[in-house]
Amino acid sequence: MKLTWTDAEEIAWALIAKHPDQDPLRLSFPKLHRMVLELEDFEDDPEGSNEGVLERIQMAWYEEVK
């Protein structure tokens, strides 16, 4: 399944799998953006995100690991 910016929960799970020891609340948005772009299944326009999109991904990740 290919991931896009609208797939916050699926992106969060992929980030958990790739970075199990990372605290999502300690990430800057630019760093989180790079991490999402590096996901193997991510296929969307790199310019298609904004702070709101990244915050949804960050909060989905946080909710899964807290």
C-alpha cells in the first residue's frame, strides 16, 4: 500500500516500525518531514505537507506509543 500525506495513522505505524526508540514529541517538523519522505511506502508530493499534516502524524505516532 502506498502512503500519502492523508494517511497519518498508517504513516505513524511505519515510523514506529522504522524508529522504535524515537520520541515523536522530540522531533522538529522538518526532521519528521524527512523521516516520512524516507519511508519505503511513501509516495506523495514532498511539498504536499504543512504543519497541520505533520502535527496529525506526530500526534498519531504519540498516541500509539504512549
